Amino acid sequence: HQVLDNLRAAWFGGAFHAEVAVGRITGVQKHNPIVPDSIVAVIGAGASGEAAARLLRQKGARVRLLERNPENVSQGLLDLAAQIGIEIITGPHDPTHFRDVSLVVPSPGVPYSRL
């Protein structure tokens, strides 16, 4: 559970890291810190999670989208995932979901207490 504890501890930095990853913060050099084929975990399959997953995939990352509630994964998202190669995992988070992950992007709609 060390991985999940580390994730919880880094929560408040998560949004900043996500924005840096896509080069959106003013004053940050615009480069792609996503190493092609690196694995990035996106937590939450809502609109912001889907947008982050799509953008990270365009940047060359292998995206693992984690959603606790399978009912929150729309058919449109399943179709998109199959089309562009996003891995979707539903159910409770497990340390194995974060194996080999180089970046974690928590969606803003995911409460800290749910990580």
C-alpha cells in the first residue's frame, strides 16, 4: 500500500504535475516530459480524466485510466479507448495498477479522500 500512500501524499501536487506534463503552465518551458511508451495512470474517467487520457496518449504515453465505478465508464469512452489504445481498469485501486507508472494524473473531480 506504499504506492497508494505516496499517491495520497502527493495529491495536492497532482494537478500541477498534470499541467506541467501537457505544457500549460505559464513560464514553464514547453517540452514533452512524457517519454514515449512511458506508462501514465489517470485517476477518474469523467470528462477531465478522459481529456487528460486523450492528451497524454497524443503525447506518446501509454495510458492506464483507473475508475472505481464501472458505471462511470461510458460506451463512448470504451470506444475511444479501443480506438487509440487506452487501458481502462475499473474497481478499487490496487498497488499493481501503479506498477511501472512514471506519472499519476488525478482528475480534479476525484476527491482526495477517494485516492
